[in-house]
Amino acid sequence: MSSQDPDKLFWEIAENMYSDPSVKEGTMMGFKCLRVNGDFFATLDHRNNALIVKLPKSRVSELVENGQGSPFAPNGRVFKEWVSINEIDKKRWKQLLNEAKEFVSSR
């Protein structure tokens, strides 16, 4: 587990993504988030400092099954294409943010 501030880490990684003009900051469920071509792909849950990313259902299931993520279920409703990543890890977060951006861009 990293001692790095999760908010600073998220936005540090996001800053590098802004070189793509289709990536913008927005809001989702009251949280600042990242959008690509207007669609949400990532945010930081300030309630538990977890990275929240949108990925294919099969990838979400894989991450949950191998213990690397948890279902994203605000208010008890599971979002099948979203996963919560609690471990703060710069390399992993960067990989997942890029994966989420690619997934949402391809839709």
C-alpha cells in the first residue's frame, strides 16, 4: 500500500491523459471524474479513496474474482461495468485508467 495521497495520484495520472483532446474533466455522482468523448471512464471515490474505472464486464469479474477489485455498488446497486480498486498503486492505476479510456473510447 502506498503512502501517496490518492487524490493527488489520480489527478497526476489524469494530467498526462489530457494530451488527448478527447479526455476532459467532468462530474459523476458528485465526484470529479474523467470523460472521453463525453462518456465517463474513471473517478476517485473520496469516501474510501478507491479508484473507480469502467471496463468490460468480463474484466470487472476477473479483477473481483482475483481479489484486485470490488464491485462498484453505490447505494447497493451493482454497476456491472465498473470496478472499485482499493489498493493505491501508481503503476496499476495508470494501467487501469488507460484500459478504461480505451474501453470507453471503443464504444
